[in-house]
Amino acid sequence: MERDPRAFLWDVQQAALAIEQFIHGLDATSYADNALVRSAVERQFEIVGEALNRLSKVSPDLAQKIPNLREIIGFRNILIHGYASIDHARVWKIAVDLAPELKAVVSALLETSDRPPAP
């Protein structure tokens, strides 16, 4: 049985919320100096990218409502395959500037759906 496509949106929403919590109260320098937080944030971005990749396969129409879908999936690939050369400043900027926008889009999509997602 395939997962409800909205469950992938829920995964993205939860990962974005976790990123917000992990970086709360930090600045770029304290983020870069904290290996535990960096690892946690990177893992959540990996989840975001994987969930959106799967969503794009099971529900392309819904996935196309996500701005910068291909770039987000590509960022996940960079984190996983380019782990030895992660640019912490770039991850920080994405966490601060783009993750909140993604969370807002996904939350709006979830609010307009007629059934709750199955996690």
C-alpha cells in the first residue's frame, strides 16, 4: 500500500520545524562551531529532500506546488554525497532564509487537503 502523498508533506513540515528548533538562538558562527547541531540540521534537510523526491514520484502534480523542488532535492544529494565538503555557511543560510518559506508552503498545502496524512 502506497503512502498518502500528503504524508510526505507532513514529513517535510516536521523536519522544517525541527530545523527551526535546532537553530533557535544561534548565529552563523555558533552554528558552524556546533557539530551536533550541524549534524541534526543536515539530517533534517536530508529528510526534506528525500520526502520531496518521493512525493515527486507518487504525486507529481502536488510536488510541483513546492517552489524550488529540484534544487531542494539536489541539496539533499549534496549533503549526502558531498559530506566531506559541506559549506556550513550555505547550510546556515538555507536554514534561516529558505526553510521557513518551505514550511509555510507545505503547511498551507496540508491545511487545504481534505484528509489528514498518515505519518
